[in-house]
Amino acid sequence: MTTSLLRAGIVGLGIGGEHARGFVRSPHTELVALCDSDPNRLAQRAAEYGVPPELCFTDYKTMLAEAKLDVVSICLPNALHAESTIAALEGGAHVICEKPLAPSLFEARDMQRAAEINHRRLMVAYNHRYRADVLWIRRMIAEGRLGKIYNAYAWWRRETGIPGSGWFSQKHMAGGGALIDLGVHMLDMTLWLLGFPRVQTVSGHVTSYFGGRGLKVWGSPRWVNDASAEAFSVDDGAVGFLRCEGDLAINLHASWAEHRQPREDIIRLELSGTEGTAVLNVVNYVRDGTLHFYSEMAGEAVTVTPSLRWNGIYGHEALIVESMAALVNNQPAPADVTHGVIGVQVLEALYASSQSKREVVLS
Ligand SMILES: NC(=O)c1ccc[n+]([C@@H]2O[C@H](COP(=O)([O-])OP(=O)(O)OC[C@H]3O[C@@H](n4cnc5c(N)ncnc54)[C@H](O)[C@@H]3O)[C@@H](O)[C@H]2O)c1
């Protein structure tokens, strides 16, 4: 058990701001250093979190060399995850890396190896596990109320959610589009809730009918830059079918753009079990009324609509607080590197299947 506070640093200060809140909230860490190649963003976050100029860096290698960090969050564009994570691990820090762990399985395995060789932990920022409604489904499964789960539908679908032509929509920087960005969360949420059954085969079909035409670009200026739609080189929609051990099928659907209700953004998970079906339906990030549980009682169909209290901490804040507690108490990390590697492996196989138009068997 460590007694002094772990010194934390963050590289990349977009979603990295959420990591900052987690490190501030955790009783085991102090947020001491920040890095972003954009000096304006760096200055803004430094002011927000009271980080002094001598611990603010535009180059992460300098930060790793000078700031004596115990833990580093990597919140850079996907293509930079492997190099920066491995540098941090070799520098002696534990790492929380944003999702997807890497754009390719090759890089993900390199990162895993670096963690093993350097005896450091590598964790993945799967923050969507930490919603009160998702955690409720997890408890329902643990109590056996769904029985044997045989089918899962996992969606994240947006009507207008294309990240413009910034790095998210460029294959060499992101590795993929809607599937790698949104699909990875739904895949992880499903596999995690189901106890990580082994995925045996996958079939994928990815499409790109909007981004290349400059359509359905996310409304906030942060997501738009002045590059043209021609720079768009990733999928803006994807479906997948996964066969898993234990007679389980998972249907995955991720889209940044499609014709549906204006601005609609739906996270939906249906888990069908022999004793009950749990449905999570989050429309436009609402918290209330997202859950239904269907079963039978005394010979009649019943519908349960739980009212959750949402009185804890959630999302990145909860993920980081729990990850840091696990680290100092020598407990398994809640979202370990192996979960990151599995996600990348399945996504890569879905892209390969789409390209070959064949089912892919996972080794
Ligand atoms: N878990 C989630 O829900 C979630 C949400 C959003 C993004 N993400 C992930 O987080 C990562 C970052 O996404 P984002 O939305 O914050 O992107 P972003 O573009 O908003 O932020 C990335 C930041 O990194 C900085 N940067 C780029 N190259 C750098 C370098 N070499 N050195 C230092 N700084 C550099 C940029 O200036 C920028 O401020 C991605 O992997 C993305 O998939 C996860």
C-alpha cells in the first residue's frame, strides 16, 4: 500500500480534461503536470487545474523526463497512443490510455508487452462502463435475474455526428471511423457485462456515405476544421455480428451519421436472457428513464422501470478513481490492457471481414 500521493500527468487536453477531474477527485493522486502541443489549450487547462508553468509542457517526452510522474494519462489522437504510452511505461509510469487502445492489434500488443517488460500497469479509459444504469444491469446479471444471456444488441448511432475532417476522420490518424470511435465503447460495455466471453468469429460491414460528401458534420466548431470533405477516409457507419463461446451472439451497430430524428444520438443495449431482458436506451445522453427490464411473474409479463438515484461519481471520474484505488491496493485494474487488446482485435477483424466480405475466425 502506497502512502504518498501518486504524481499524475496528462498528455492531450481535449478529453484529457475529464481525466484531470478524476485525478483531482482520487484520494491517491495529485495532478502535477500537463502536456498539449497547443499552447492555448495547455494554458486554459493549467489555469483550470492550478498547474504551474514549469510543469506545463508542449512536448510529452520533456514532461516524462522532467516531471517525475507515477501515472500518466494518454489522451492523444489514436495514432499517437502506442508511441507515447510505451515512452511513459519505459519512463517508469503506469498509464491510463484512451480508447481505442491503438488503431492496430500490432501496436496494441507492443503496448501490452511494454507494460509487462517494465512491470507497469496499462489501463484503458472505458468510461462508459461507469454509468449508473450500466452498473445496474451489471448487478442484475450478477444476481442471475437475466438467466443465461444468449443475445445482445449493442448500438451507438448518431444522426449528425461526423467529426468533420479533423484527425478523427483521417485513417492514418484514427485507424477507423464510427466503428473504432463509438463501436469500441459498445463492444467493451457488452463484453464486460457478459464477463468477456471469447469471441470466436466476426462478420463486419462498414460504410461511408456521408462524410466524404461533407454532410452531417457534428454541430460544435471544435469538430470542424477548414480541410475539405475529400480528407474524409474512414467509415461513418458499421454493423457487425459476433459469435461468442457459450451460445451467445452480439449484434453491433455504430454510426456517426444516418437519416433519423434530427440530432438524435442513441446508445442502446439489449441483453436477452432466459429469465429476463434488460434494455438500456440512452437518447441524447439523458440520465433518467433509460432502463427497462422485461420478465414474467406469476404467469404474466412484467415490465420494470427502475428509478436510479445517480448519487455517485460516474464516467471518467469514476474510472480514474477506481483505477487508482486498484493500483495502490494491488488489486486487478477495472479496465486492464487485456480488455483494450481484445477490443482492438475484434475491431480489426470486423474491418478485415468487411473488406474480404467473409466471416473472420479469431485465434
Ligand atoms: N472515452 C471517451 O469517451 C472519449 C471521448 C473523446 C475522445 N476519446 C479519445 O481520446 C483521445 C483524444 O481525443 P480528443 O477528443 O480529446 O481529441 P482532441 O483532438 O480534442 O484532443 C487531442 C489533444 O491532443 C493534442 N495533441 C496532438 N498531438 C500532440 C502531441 N504530439 N503532443 C502533445 N499534444 C498533442 C492536441 O493539441 C489536442 O489538444 C482519442 O483517442 C479519442 O478516441 C475518448
